[in-house]
Amino acid sequence: MRLDKLSIINFKNIESEDIALSAGINCFVGDNGAGKTNILDAVHYLSFAKSMHTLTDAQCVRHGEEGFIVDGRFTRDDDRPEQVVCSYTRRGGKTLKRNGKEYDRLSEHVGSVPIVVVSPADTALISDSAEERRRYLNRFISQIDRTYLAALMRYAAALQERNKLLKTSPTEDILLIYDAMLTASAEIIYAKRTEVIEQMKPLVAEFYAALSEQREQTNLEYRSELQTASLADLLLASRQKDFVNEHTSSGIHRDDVLFTIGEHPLRKFGSQGQQKSFLVALKLAEYTLLARHAGAKPILLLDDLFDKLDMRRVAQLLKLTAGESFGQILITDCNKHRLQHTLSEAGVEYRLLNITNGKAQL
């Protein structure tokens, strides 16, 4: 899938811009704060109907304006044209339209415009809590499996209601109803997470080796309480604890993924370069699986390309992603000459736009 034209109105620092894109590598260069990442975030809105950062819709409206519009004209891998428009107003809220038809639920759109994002914010997957890694898994798997997304939404709703009940001393019969709801959804989520992580392991190892040219072994280890017992049994065993703490202490909402390098935790023993290489390898593995399941090549967004990667590793990354297995790529960087030199060294063709105060120029 490729994005042919991106039109943006009053989104962050971008007043009005129409950007034509090539089917291959597209580079956006400019000073920090010029608006390079805002262009990638606009593309993210076309895929997920939300920012790739922890920003609300209102925070993405250009200062002094009442709303924004992001309009994308795409061509699918089978050459079918497609238009996706995401708009937001402070009074009317958010709407998402695909080929002129508005979605009843935004979740129905997830997976329609597959994308993979590599950005400096990815370090949170290593440094932050398990919640960040679960959020990553959920966002990724939801793009390839609607059953997973539906189960995730049911689980979240049941968990919220169960936690409310625990604050009001509910009867055992009522708790058993919610236990059954959680268990049914958790089985679907656990099975899919297990499957996807097993598929990612060899891909991460392969891409890490190609990027780093090093021999360290990498691994992903899925950790879940459901590996030891069913959720129904776990909920019964933690019943008194849940009453005391007034929240559900067992379930897939406590799952985690451990990243290791050389059989040691990446968080403690990996250098910045090793951690970044691992994260890029993780995202390329995600890209591979997403392309395989979606039947279309996702759009790859590489934000701040040289963040914690030296020129050699960036060149390796560009050579990898310029191959037939990958499709359209959008890159941002603040150093035009460094990027041009590395692209030339990698021997890849590209389109470059200069970004100044939210304006794009060739």
C-alpha cells in the first residue's frame, strides 16, 4: 500500500499543505520543531485515528483554530485507489471516513491502512513498565486480527466493571459472571500473543544480525500467568486479595515481554546502540508479519532516523528496507547532508523535501 498524496489543514504547526509522495523512499528534512514529525503523525492518524504520541485530538489542532483535517489518497497493492479522511473539531469531535463513508466505530478501521513506526519514543518499550509493552503488542496484533481486537475490547470492558464491583462488596454469583467473561476473552488474547511472539523471535534475530553485524543472540520471552493456570482458577485463587485491594490482581492485563541479548536482559546489559538495533529489528519483524497477514505492504515511518544509530547501521537499515520485501518509506532527519550521504552510500533512490515552519518544499 502506498500514500500518493497527503493533504493537511490546521494540524499542529501545519496550516495547509499538499504533499505528493513517491512509491519508494520519501525524506523530510529540517530543523527541530520545523514540523517533520508532524507529517508522520498525520499519516498515523489515517491509520489509527489518533496521534502516535500521547496527545489528545484537541492538542493536535493548530493554535487558534477550531479543528483539523488530514486527507490521504492511497493506492493499494492491487492498484485500487482509496481515500481516508480524518477530521476533528472542538465542538463536533472526530470523524473518520473511508472512500466517503463514515465509520460507526473507529475500531472498524484498524488494519485498513497498515503502518509501522520506528521512532525515538520506542525506547519506552525497554525502559518503561510492562504496560508499554502490552500496548505495543495490542496495537500491532489488532492490525492483523480483528478477533483479537474484539476480545481485547470485551476484556477491557469486563475488567473495568469487575473492578468497580470489587469496591462495592459484590456477591460471589456476580463475580463469577465477570470471571467467565474475562476468561473467555483472555484465552483468545493469550493464544494470539503466544503465537505472534513465537513468529517474531527468528525474525528479530535475523534483522538484528543484519543491522548490527554482531553475533549476540536475541530473544523475546512472553510472560503470562496463564502459562501456569487458567484465568478462571487464577481469579478464584486471588479472590480475597482482590476484595482487599479492590481491583483484579490476575489476568492478561499483567502480561509482559522480556527482551534479552546474549541471554541477559536488554534493559540492563544492552548498550544504546544494541538497544536501538534491537528495537529496529523488532519493528522490522512486525512489518514482515503485518505484510504477511494483511496481504499488503505497510507504510514504514522512520522518525529521526539517526537517533542512537551510527551511519553504518543506518546504511544497513536502508539497504534492508529498499528491497522488494518492503514498500513505501517516510523518513525524517534534521541533517540533510548526512542523510543524503548515507542514502547515496546505500545506493537507494529517494525523494527529498525540506520542511520549514510546517511547509514542504523540494
